[in-house]
Amino acid sequence: MSNKKEIIVTGIKYLAITLPLMFFGPFVLTIGFRAANEGNYLFTGIGIIICLVAIVLGFIGVRTILKGLFAK
């Protein structure tokens, strides 16, 4: 039972990391779009990377929680 609990806690930690990235990524991306008008694409690239990392960590977190819930 404790092994399942550890797996679920690990998944929750992934989702805890994902939550701030879900808000910070679009914020940086918006700044990047405004700066892109002036020819600066640095913030746009950083924002896209942050958004992609949030999506990947979200999937990993949900998959880990489901693995902990349905493990035999």
C-alpha cells in the first residue's frame, strides 16, 4: 500500500510543478508576442518552451497518478 501512495505523491509533485508553469508560460508568451513586433523573438521562444514543458509534465503527472491508482 505504501508503494502505491509514494507513486501517487510523485504524480502530485509533477502536477504541483505544472501548475505555476501553466500560468507563467502564457504570460511570457504574451510578452514575447508584443516584443516580436520589434524583431525580438527571445521571449516568444522561452514562452513556447515553458508551455511545452507544462504540457509534458502534466501528462507525466496524470499518468503517474493513474499508474499508482490502478497498480496491482
